Amino acid sequence: MHPLTTLVIAVIGGVAAAAIQAPIPWLLGSLLATALVTGCGVKLHKFASSLEQWMRVFIGVALGPSVANSIGAFSISTVLAVMASIASIVLLVASGSWFFKRFLAMTRGEAFLCSLPGGLSFMMALADDARVASEGSRPRIALVHTVRVVSLVLLVSLVAFFVGTDVQQAVFSDWFLAGLVPDWQLLLLVLLVLLSGLLANVASIAGGHVTIPLVISSIAYASGAIDVQIPQLGITVAMLVFGSILGCELGNGPRSEYPRLAVGSLLFTAVAFMLGALFATMFGKATGFGFLTLFLALAPGGIAEVALIALSLGLDVGLIALVHLCRFLFIMLVGPLGLRMIGGASRKS
């Protein structure tokens, strides 16, 4: 089908979710709608990878002001949150590598990638770069991480509802407001997006289409060179694109292995969430951050996906993005090293 059909289905899902005032409507609604249609056997056309990359650039730039503020207010509490995040990575990788290998009969490389709490595209890039996952294993790794992100969206929405978080429920038309700003400021914003996106393309590192724009925009906003932000329309479109991509991935999962992989992913995701909740409770009083904010900062998932959830819930996006950025840099360092060690051990055995 034409990509426009996918967009229409995503918008219908988003409209339905917004109409019932569901939290994170454009992400959750588009995800469920495209997953349902794809799961029924309809072949939806995926959005081009270049579009997904530019949506990630938008999210990276959109996080700039919040991260700049968080860096300015950097304290021991932020350090504790980062330490908790790194500790959770070590525990998740240790337990997850064993779990996926033992109960889902995955290779060591597949199990390692499935246990890392990074974003879907980042994990796929790591798999390709290290060549530890065959073409046939890519859908399995994608399914595990997609189920994890879907579970995160649903769980956080429920938790936000029950703990009484002030979910931002804008007027329907507000989700599409482009925002009126002076021409020169709008030009600076466009140049910032283009520059950071082009640099991300040149750098060609896994996850770079979020992190490089995030770093550049944080510097630009902290220096006062620019003060206009990405309009709500850009965030809405990014939600629709990400929701559609995740929905198609979920609906196109390996049918014969779907039940086993889905159950296994849900079980490990539940453990990851409980660990995050435990750490959020333990470090909550010490840091002074709210439970849901700290939980999202420690939650398994990519910066873009988690940031979109935080934006919709009106949480401290700067802190959450900053912690995830530090975690991303940590995974960038230890991930390839761990995969090389696994590859070396596999060749020796």
C-alpha cells in the first residue's frame, strides 16, 4: 500500500485516542491502529528510513532546551540518577543474557542485544555493525524491543492515571499548532535542525540522529543563540511516525515464534520495570525527583521513545533525556566491546 495509507491509519488511531483523552494519544493511537491492521494481514507500507531519521532529529532538537536547563541545574541528585541507570544496565544485561539464551534458545549475541535497554534502531545498528545477528534473527530482536516499548507506553499511561499525574490534555487543535515566531528565529530553528541532521548523517553512528542534534541544540540553547522551540506540529508528526513504525514492526513479527517471543519479552520487561520501580523508589527521596520521572529516566527504551512519553506527560524531560543520554554513551562504549567478547568466545568454542 501507499505510504499515505499508513499515515491515514495512523492519524485515525491518533484521533480516536485523542478523542477519548488517552495519554500519549498520537503515539499510542497510531501504534495500536497500525499494529491491528498489520496483524490482520494487511501489508502497510513502512515509512522511509530517512523520514524516521529526520523525526529523530526533530526530537533531539526539541529536547535541547530541557537538557540545557537540566545541565544548568546539575547536582548530586542528577549524578545519583545516572549511577542508578548504569547499575540497572549491568543487572539487566547480566540477567537478560542468561534469560534469553536459556529460555528462548537465542544465540549469545541475540540474547545480549535483547537485554540491552536501548532503542530499537540502536540495537539493530549494533547488530549490523558487530555482525552477531543473522538476517533471520533481526525480526526476533526487533520484536523483543518493540514489545518492550509498547509495554512501556501502556504501563506508564496506567501509572500516570492511577498516581494522578497531571497529564497534558491539550485542546485537539493544539496538537497541530505550528506556533507563530519571528521569521529570523524560525530561520535559526530550521538551520539548527538541518545542521544537526546533516552532521548526524556524516557521523553515521548508531543512535546519532537523536544524540548529535540533542547535544548541538543543548549547546545552542544554553548559550542563548536560539530560544525558539520545535512547534507542537513537529512533535505530533514524530509521534505518528514512531507509532506507525512500532505498530508495523509489532504486526509483522515472526508469526510462528510470536507467542513464545512475546511472552518471553513481556516476562523480562516486567522484571526490568520492577527493577526500575525499585531503583526509582530507593533513589526517589535521595534525589528529590518524582517517582514517575525517575522511573522513566531508568526505563528500558530509546531516548526518542521515552522523551515523547515524557513530553506528553509533562514530566521533567530534561532530566530524563540527560540520564538516557549518559546511558546511551555508556552503552555505546560497552556494547560493541561486549559483542566483540561474545564473538571471540563463540569462535573459540
